[in-house]
Amino acid sequence: MSAILSADDLNDFISPGVACIKPIETLPATAPPHPDCSNTTEQQLEHEVILDGLPGSTNTTATPNAPAEISLTDCLACSGCVTSAEAVLVSLQSHAELLSVLDAAPGLRVTPQRNGNEEKGVGAGVGAWRVEGLENPDSKLFVASVSPQTRASLAAAVGGNLSERDAGRMVSQLLMGEGGLRAGGRWNNAFTWVTDTNAAREACLVLGAEEVLAESTTQVAKPILTSSCPGWVCYAEKTHPHVLPHVSRIKSPQALMGTLLKTTLSRVLGISPDRIWHLAVMPCFDKKLEASREELTDSVWNGDGQPGRGVRDVDCVITSKEILMLTESRGIDFFNLSKAPIPKSLRTPFPDPTLQNFIFPPRRTGQSDLVAGTSGGNLYYTLQYVASRHPGSKLELVRGKNADVFEYNVISASGEPVMKAARCYGFRNIQNLVRKLRPARPSRMPGGKVVGRRPVGKPAGLEYSYVEVMACPGGCTNGGGQIKIDDPVVADRKGLESKPGPLEQKQWLAQVDEAYFSAEDSETDDANESFVPSGGARGDEVGGISPSYIRDTLALWSSITGIDMDRLVSTSYREVVSDVGKDKASDTERVVQLAGKIGGGW
């Protein structure tokens, strides 16, 4: 869906025969107005249909209504189209929106209080920190998280065998450094913390593996399908709801990092979560869709589980390509940014020492095995996790019909199969997957046979325990928001005089992948000799990650926030049903429907 999407050619992906219909929902005069209505009339219900930007009305005699404001949530609620959602999100979440928020008011400043509660500069609990600027209601505390795929894409764009770590330092210099965003703008605002989503990724890997190995679960059916790709999740919700019981309930690294940052900072600093503004830099346009999900707001995981208008875990998502747009908008040359770590004078310690160690460890174990792929290694870690519990077992790999389909088998020392799993990238392969998961249904003909696949687990169905699903062929390093070989900035730097062909594009992606795997065991910029590595000499490391360390850290986070850990790390999905083209409801039915929407919902 988004692998070839860019802001310049969005209209190419919207069929001219499909109208985006946004009801201007009004109520009869005797009913109270709905708070989400963008425009109302007192006498009748009307709909505004917008074709090619021109408003029209089903009532030619009435005064035309003002154009309705369409939010990304509205587009997610309509399965009549997919790409119109991207058209809306480009304006709602973009580098221009980021600059607008930065220039809206002076940023909040956080400094430790010297009250005896510090441990080597790191405060402990509420009261150990002073937050300046709260008197301005528009002031925000700016935090950001950056994905390793984004750093790899930028490293390939810079060239010169630049490592993913050095590209990450350049991004930090842009968001935090003296020569970056703080050098311009109305208020010289910058980000207080820039984190690596690899911290949340490690937690997601452990949680995902434990979810697969759970002997019994009431939430997820086998085979379990990964949920970190929002393009795949959106596709399943709109077109194949029968697979939703199989989708993993573990949040993606982007969402988990957003929840971690906002809840911890809000609790420890004693400020409202809506005063914390979280930016995520991702390789995929569809991550904007994920950030807009109402399931990923505090009204769900900190409330009664019902979607509502809560505080989002991620306020804005920009892509790797938009990083270059951001620098161009501020007159900054990204390629000349310093590759040095942020100086200590500009760093603020995270307000909890244990979470500081988790988010900013002295060393980060990178992805070194090509079998893990470039999408975070969900499947590979689960396979390692299973193998670690069966000494002497080995991993067998069977290539599928194309390079984006692989089957994996964990075989015990005695030769018995322990686990069967698969990797499935690209929508063409995903379509084959969901067809195999379609449940059997009875024939409509009297005496007819069962139609469709047999139930999951039977010989004719899928026998996998786990499937890693990603919408983009090649995985996340080939995401739609990544910098491409034919982008002008890359073409100019490489001196390309003609449009690159398939061979050049393949070589370019290989450079991005090489940068992605260059992060093996890299030191972080916040290394401190007093920190304990996440492996922690615990003796239970799997792929360089200690499950017991992850569980202990998450338990601490839960105790800090006072929220059950399952609520913090889990999410949910729902079938998205469109009412486009269906019979209109009566006034009474519409009132009932609108009343049910008060407080949120799709």
C-alpha cells in the first residue's frame, strides 16, 4: 500500500470514481447536538459530498454547508478506500506540523532538584525534578524516538560507508544539538530526549515470544500473526476481519515507546501527559495510521478499555524522507551535521535511573544475523527463544515460492519437530496467507458441502505457530517512507544522470540493509560506567537480550505508573465496517447511533 506512496503523487492512488463521503451529521431539533459535528442545521439531516474538492449537497435549495473537517479517524472508519487515509495524514502528521508545534510556544525545561534524592545526577520520584514553563498552557516537553531502519536509510543517503550509529548521532544533532532545530525557529526549541526504539523493540521481542509460547490464551488464536506493521493491520481490519483473532496483542515498538515515555515522564515529573509531545521517526507512512489509532491513547489502556478522545501515545510521525524535508525547511544541511555525540551540557538525565539504563544503555546489541531480517527480528527471536528451551535443537529454513516467503522449523535433538513458523512479506503473499486462514462456511445449497479451507490446525490449513507479516516486500528497510535511489537528493549526490533501473534500486536497498546490520554491539552516546548492561550477567540471555531483565524493567514501569502491565503493553483490534453505499438510517436510528458515539469510537 505505502511502499510507493509519496506526498507528491497521492492523487494517483485515489480512483476518480470513488467519492470521499463525510457525513455532516446533524440531529432533529428536539435532540441535543453531537459534540463532534463539524456543522449542524436545525431542521434536517444533510450530507456533504466532496468530489475533486468541490462541495455539493443533496439538498439544492438549502444554504450550502461549510466543508466538513475530516480527521484521520474518519478515514480509518471508512473502508471505502485506503489511500485517502494517507492523503489526510500527510497534512496532519508531517514535518510542517512538527515545526508548527515547535514554534507555538517556548518548550518546557526539565532540571534536577538538588534535594538529596539524586543518584549521580538522576532524580528519584516526584519532587526531585523542576519543570519550568508550566505557566504557559501551550508549552510542551519535546521527546522523540528514532527507528534503526530510519538511521540505516539516512546512513545510505549520506554515503561513505556511514554506520547506522553515526547516522543516529546526526539525527540527534538535528533534534537536540546546537546546530540543529534549536538554532532557529521562534523559540529555539529542541527535544529534551531522543531515544532509540530498539529499547522498546527488545521488550516487544520478549513479550511476543512469551505470547507464542503461552500454553493457553483467551486472546490470541494460533497461528499468531505479528502486529508491528500498521499497513498489514489496517488491511486486515478493513478487508479480512476473520484474521483479527490471530493478530498479536503486543504493541509495536513505536507504540510501546510512546506509552513508556509519556506515562513515566507524566508520573515522575508531575505533569499532565498532554504537556508531553512525542515525535516518532519511522520508515513507513503507515506508522502515521498507527499513531492515530484510538486504541493507542490513555483513555483505553488507562481507562475502561473503550476507545475515546484520550491523549495519544505518539503525537506525530515523520518518515526518513521527511527528515530531509525538515532540514530543508529550516535551512539546515543534514549531510554536514556533526557525527559526534551530543555534549553532556545539552543532555538531561532521564528521571528514573533504571529506565535510564533501559532506554539509554551503554551498549546496544545490534541485529547481526541476516536470517533475522530487517523488520526487527520478531520471528527470529521467537525461534531462538523456543530453541533455548530445547537444548541441542536446530533451525531449518525452507525458502518459499519467492524471496519474501520463508518457512522455519525448530527440530529437537531427537529429530522431532518443536515449532513451525513462517515469514510473509508483501501484499501478494499476505493475500495467500489470509485465504488459508479463512474459516470454513456451510454451502447455501441444500445438501451442499462445506466451502473454503478447513479450520486452522487441520492438515489442509496453516500448521504454523507464528507468522511474521510485513506489508512491504523486503521488510521495513524498504518502507514507503524511506529515502529512495531516485529521490533528487540521492541522485544528485551519486551523480545519476538517468532514471535508475531495477539493478540500481536493488543495490541501493542492499546499502540500506548493510547500514542496518552495521549496528552490532554499538556503544550508545549515553554510556556510563555505573550502568549495568541489559544482558546483566543473568545467564538467561537469548540473542543478547535477557527476558528476566525485560520483565523486571516492565514490572518497575508498572509500579511507577500504577497501571497493570498488561494494559501498558497490549492493544486490540476491531473490524472496520463501512456504511458507504448502504441504505440511509432513519432520523431516530441516526440519533441512537450518534448518541452511542459520544465519548469516542470509530
